[in-house]
Amino acid sequence: MRIVGAACAALALPLALLAAPADHSPSELIGTWRGTSLCTDRVAAPACKDEVVIYDFTAAANPKEVHWKADKVVDGKRLNMGEFDLAYSPAEACWRAELTQYHIVWRVIVDGSTLSGTLTQIPGKQVTRKITARRQ
């Protein structure tokens, strides 16, 4: 029974890879998202603080990218943390931005009205933040 199950799993994987890729157009991100950005590695990022966040995604100059304006909420007010463009990476199956001047990579995934993602430091690959947000 295990041999049959393993053979089916081995066959299912190549078939799944042949399926049509999901549409990852910028429209899946465009809009306002609200959620949390939580610290995950205080050794790698000792100054990190958990935050309530609001993200605005708009069309970028490049039609295959999305512009991300990231704000945190402090005392009920939005404070800008930065802006940059993301592009969809089929190899990593996520929206991605590498900010070499800060030695970080943002990766985000959209699942319906939920956005999740990580902030990874480079070159050490420590994941220092995890974000979760819902479309407003």
C-alpha cells in the first residue's frame, strides 16, 4: 500500500507543475491592507518592535510591478516607514523586493483578502519580521 501511495504522489507532483500558473497580476495586491508586523528574531534585529501596519499598494511605473507604501500606526496616526516597488517572482512564488541599501528582502503572498509575508536580512537569511494583513 505504501508503494502505491508513493507512486501516486510522485506522479501527482509533475502533473501539478504542468497546471496553468495562477494569475499574479498587480491587481491582486492593489488596495489598502491593515494588519500586524511582528518581530521574529530579536538576536538578528534587537531594535525590532511589533507594529500595527497599514500598507497601500498602487500601480507602479512598470506595469508588472506594484508600488508599496508602508506605514505603521503610532498613537492612532500613520507614520511612513518607506516606499518601494515589488515584482512577482515565479521562482519564489511571491511578490518580492530586495532593498540592497538596507540588506533586506521583503516577500509577500496574497491569498484572497489575506496578505502574509516576511522580511529577511541578507546575506544571513534571518527572517526578522512576519506580516499578516487583511484587505480593507
